[in-house]
Amino acid sequence: MSRIGGKPVIIPEGVQVELGEKNKVKISGKMGVLEKRIHPSIKVKVEDNKIILNRDSESKFHKSLHGLSRSLLNGMVIGVSKGFEKVLEIEGVGYRANVEGEKLIVQVGYSHPIKIDPPKNITFEVEKQKLIKVKGIDKQEVGEIAAQIRKLRKPEPYKGKGIRYQNEVIKKKVGKSGVK
């Protein structure tokens, strides 16, 4: 049995789980609603405030789907109950960000500011013009938007200027003057 797939997903208070046709799972909570279609070889049941998943066979493919499906459903439950957040730091002289309306405006050394429109269910917050918080209910979408923002100006290895995840460690290289 899959170690991850064998564990039931506990449904917290205030979260509703609906099983639809063709293995469609709809999870709703105080933060919003998420839907996901699970592979047909994975059977989903809801009993006693728990989501239980079973697979058709012991093949490697079905074992991997079992763990993946459980992880996706667990992420959906956490997303609709608590939400997800990624924090990015901006490092560099003159680099800053702010929010106008719902758009994120980032100035990171280009001749023009870069405007980013948030997709549905994603919000931006900026603290002290240096910290960008990407918040939402879908873990994958929050991570994707944060990665796109980071890609605007990756941290460079000599001075560390750029956009990085909070607590990300950047290995700095020694410049030419440091080599003898």
C-alpha cells in the first residue's frame, strides 16, 4: 500500500466535500471552492469526516497515482480552509514593488515598470516595497505565479540583487578581484 495514499485526508469543520460523476471531487470552504477530476482507477469515498482513497491494483503506476491523488485532495482541503501564501523578497538599490488596485507593479532595473494582473482567486500584498506576498487557495497556482514573479529578475550570484523567495539561500561567487 502507498504510504501517502493510505492515509485518510481529515476534513476540518466548515469544509464540504462532494463527489460527482466521473470521479470529480468538489471541495468548498470559507476561502472558496476547488474542483479536481481524479483518475478513474482511484476510488474516492467520504466517511466520518475523512476522505479515503483506494486503488485498483498494486502496479507502480497505480501506486504513484494513489499518493498523488491523496496529496492533491489534501492540498485542496488546506487551500479552502486556510489558504496558501508565498513570500518573495526584493533585493537591490531602486528595486521595489507596490499594488495599484489589484495589479502588482514591480520595478527591478528595467526601463519600465512591469505590471502583473492576478488570476482569479489570487491576491497580492506588498510590505515596505520589498516583500511581495502571493496568496490564494490553489497551491499550484500560487507557486506558479510566485515563480513567474521571481523569473522577472532572478537573484544574481555576485551581489545577490534580484527577486528571491523568503529564506532562500543564494550562494555568492567571488568576483575577479577576490581571485589571486
